[in-house]
Amino acid sequence: DRTLYGGSYGCIKTWDLNTFECTGTIQVEFGSIYSIAVAGKRLLVGTFENLIYVVDFESKENYCLHGHQGAVYSLCVCGDRFFSSSYDTTIRMWNLATLRCIETIGKHNSSVEALVH
């Protein structure tokens, strides 16, 4: 897929990487977007409001994942799982099929602001 996603308060813009033109806007009902990751036909969105929103492109359904106690700074997809990091000093591991938290991984001394696989 040659699509770039960019988020700000209340919306996500999509960009065609071949033409560098904006191809659409996804209006969202949540606040500040801090992180975005693509997982197949789903878009994962981490927010300032401590939530992870999942936008399913096929079913057009949206899901809201709770668990973090601080802003969700980073999302990282790894096979059938994804990881989220937060201001709350934790990393959470989620199952992509069930959208359930599998494990909360340790506590850092301060916020966890970046993840990469």
C-alpha cells in the first residue's frame, strides 16, 4: 500500500505516496492523535486521552481499547500482535485478532515515548 497517514486533533489525513496528494480525511470522534500504525486492514490510533482506537477499513467498525493510564505515544505492529507505549511508563502487548491486552510489560522510570520492531 502506498498510503501515508497523518493525524492531528480530530482527523486523520491520507496521502498518496505516488502523487503526494491528499486522498481523504477520516473524521474521528476523539481528541489528540499521538500515534498511528497500520495492521493489515486496520488502522491503530493512540491518543492523548489514554485510548487506542482501531478503525477497521473492511467492516467500517471502530473499536476503543482501554488500559493505559496516560497518553499513548507509540504503536508497533509485530505479526499477530501489536505493542503500545504510554506516558504511564508501561508497554502493553495486544492480540490483533481479539483486540485484547495480553500482557503489560514492566515499568520504565518515565514515559515510554517510542517503539520499533
